[in-house]
Amino acid sequence: MKKERKKKKEQKMSITDKADSMPKIYRNSYLSAVSGKATPRNAIKAFCIECMGYIRSEVTKCETIDCPLNLYRPYGKAGDSDD
């Protein structure tokens, strides 16, 4: 039981540390996503932004087809497909 609490505390600290190290503009959406308060769409945005090094334009250019969120990635262009 104590180990579980310690692990949760360490996990919370790492989330806080991670949030503190990211660009301020993305901090609230990240914290909302990891706390389960974000919509699925906003959680995906937070994931993609983080994955692409906090560079929004890179999310649009993402070609990682093996990512399970690829079809749902934000900031895609209209008509963006594999055709």
C-alpha cells in the first residue's frame, strides 16, 4: 500500500516536472490531458504536439503511419490522405 502511494507521488512529480519543462503555451492542455479532463480531441492534440517536439507545423507534416493516432492527428489539411 505504501509502495503504491510512493509510486503515485513519484508519477505526479514527474508529470509536474514534465509540464514545467515544456513551452508554457502547451502546459495547460498537457495537464488537462494527463488528468483526464481533456476531450479526446484535445488529448490527441497534446500528445501530437509533445511527440513532434512542441512544433505545431511538424504535426501537420507527420508521416508516422505506425502511430495509432495518425488518422486522428490535429492540424491536418483538408483532403489530407494517402491517395
